[in-house]
Amino acid sequence: MNKFFRAIIAGWGAKKLGGGCLSTIIIFIVIYTLLGKCNQDTKAAPAQHKPIAPVEVHR
């Protein structure tokens, strides 16, 4: 996820969930970090395709 959109989503979530100044900052950091972790999982696991061996058919 783009860092700009990650910050926008985290800011919106922190505004909705935060009660005061400190809790809003903490919630922003938590959401921003979690969105970054979700993004790493998709990049870190490359698809490992094994070639399929042809099957010989005996008649």
C-alpha cells in the first residue's frame, strides 16, 4: 500500500477511534504499523510454482 494512502487511512481511523490527543497519536501509530505489516505479507511470499512433469500414458 502506498505510504500516502496508508497515512490517510490511519489518520481517519485515529480520528474516529481516538478520544484525546495522546490516544489519537497512539492509535494512528498502531493502525499505520498494522497496515504496513499487512502489505509486507503480500510482498514477502512470492509464488513458488513447480513445473509439472508430463505424465506418460502407456497403451
